[in-house]
Amino acid sequence: MNDIKNNYDSHRGDIRNVSGTVGWESPANIALVKYWGKYPVQLPMNPSLSFVLKQSVVRIYLEYSIGDTDGAGVRDFTLNGAPNLNFQSRIGSFILSLQPIFPFLSKMNLSIRSESTFPHSAGIASSAAAFSALSLCLCSIESLLYEKPGPGMAENPESRSFLQKASYVARLGSGSACRSLQSGFVVWGRTGILPESSDEYAVGLPGSEVAPVFNTLRDAILVVDDATKKVSSSAGHALMNAHAYREARKVQAADNLEKMVIALKTGDESLFFKVLENEALSLHSLMMSSNPGYLLMRPATVSIIENILDFRQQSGIGIGFTLDAGPNIHLLYFERDRSAVKGFIEQSLLPFCSKRRWIDDGMGNGPRAI
Ligand code: PMV
């Protein structure tokens, strides 16, 4: 771990008084195989697999200036134009914890402006998008301070080591955030299936390993409940430490990852939905069977799931559901069925959604410098 961390340490050395602004837009991601349970520091108990969304993004503009004195930090933080002390304090602690990786932070004053496309209080987690955007901003500053002058490196999302470091840093903010750094299908956590995979950052599944139909995936996010969750993801991860099914979950996740990778490669849609739904229901079963147990699904969650299964059986259309650690449904389907699925959502599913709210999202292209 230390060796790897040292590989990621910034160059040390003198930095003069500099200032500037960097900005990144970064997406949320939806896990097909779920990360649930972790070791310190934010290392996953099992490997997970996801893809990034297109519409659900966070944009962060980070204004920085370096002074001569120590003790700098996040001077102000706004979300969609309004100061947000809660986020400011969470991000302030995150930035403080990153000083061993980015020593320049100890002398840096930061002012953060963030914008989110997530509907206000829709109960949709934006932390993966926010922490990945913030990590990209920090890596950009590092590049600007220490790389040879000239554009390119900081803004070049193709740069492998740049993205790998951003993924490593994003993971420390929120585990699943490390999977928001690139397009396509992304794996986080060591697995024999992918030799370059790591517990410390996410890597992409090569495009040649994915049948074209899966690059047309769409995600209809059905907002069942917009209240803040009663049990946070961090508390849920912690309950896996002494979970009676902990070892069985590791075996199941490895098995599901293998099956999902086969489904993606062979274009096996039916296997894809089978594994997708097994993962979603297993995640929520693990919550229910934790000690103490808890329930994040709402009655409307169950009604939507039943409607989806009935519709699939009657229409033969390839759709399926997954869930994050919350009550909202992610309905996955393919571009070719867009109009039929839209009709189904409007007619049969919106009555179960809070204020008939849903987000018409799909597979995205990953982060971009702004
Ligand atoms: O990244 P966290 O700590 O918010 O955990 C996310 C966990 C799930 O969303 C339930 C699963 C996943 O792999 O994204």
C-alpha cells in the first residue's frame, strides 16, 4: 500500500505564489455488480463493475492561490449558487487528508463553485460525480504546478497516469467515485478476470470485450422517494464487517462479475439482466440481514419492480432493474427500445414515482475539462 501511495505522491519542491482556476465536469455511475463492504482506507471488499451516466453530472470550478503561510484550506464552497456549509466541511476534511499526496495543498487557499444537474432533493447520490470532479481538479492543479509548461497534460483525459491518479484520489473521497473517470464499462477491485485491475483505482474493460448493443444502454432513474436515507452508505458498508453472509457475498460478487463480463462480451442480454437484478436484490438483502437490519426499499419500489418484470414477460423487450443504496429504481434498457419503454414508463411506472419524477439518462462519455 505504501509503495503504491508513494508512486502517487506529488513531486515535492518549491512552489511560488501562483493562482488560477481549473474546472471539470464529471458524471455519476451506476453499478451493475455492486461494491458493498470495505477495508480501510476505502478499499473494496469485492470487485465491482459500472458505467457512467450522461445527464447526471457535477461541474466543479476550483479557484486556487498559493501563499507563503501554512494552514490554508477551503475558503468557501457553493452548490448551485448557494453556500453549503455541510459540503464545505466534508470537502474541507477530504482536502486536508490529501496533503500527503498533494503537499502543495498545505499552502493553498481554495474556493470551490459546484453545479449539479441532479434534481434538487431527488434522493439521487451525487457524491461519485462530485468527488471525481474534485479529484480531477486537484490533479489538474498538480499538473499545472509541476509539469512542463504548455497545455495538454492537465486537460488531456486520455492520459492514463493522470486518470489513474484521479481515480485513486476520488476513491478516497467516496469509493464508487473512482469508477466515474472514464467512459465504457469500468471495474474497480482486484479480479483475476482483468490482470491490470486494482483495489486502489478503477480500470476500463477493453472495448473489444463489449458487444456493441451494451454501448447503447439507457438508464431511466425512477424517483420513488426524495427523502434523505435513514441509513447512509458508510453505515451500510460498516455493517458488512461482522455480517453473517460476508464471506458468501465475496464469493457471490466474484461469480456475478465473471458472469457479467461474459454477458457483456457475448452480447447475452438475458444473462445481463439476470445478473443485474440478482446484484440489486442481493445488495438490499444484505441490508435487511445486517445486524441491525434495515430496509431502504419503499412499497413503490416493489410495485415498480413487479411492473417491470410483468412488462418484460409480456412484451419480450429487454429491460431490467437495478438499485443503489436507496429506494429509487434504475431501469436499464437499450436505445433501440426507447420509444416503447418511454410509453411504458409514462403509463405504468410514473404513478409510483414521487411527483411523477424520473430522469431520462443513458450511458455517457466520461468527464471533460470545462
Ligand atoms: O461509494 P459509496 O460509499 O457511496 O458506496 C456505493 C455503494 C453502492 O452504490 C450501493 C454500490 C456501488 O457499487 O456503487
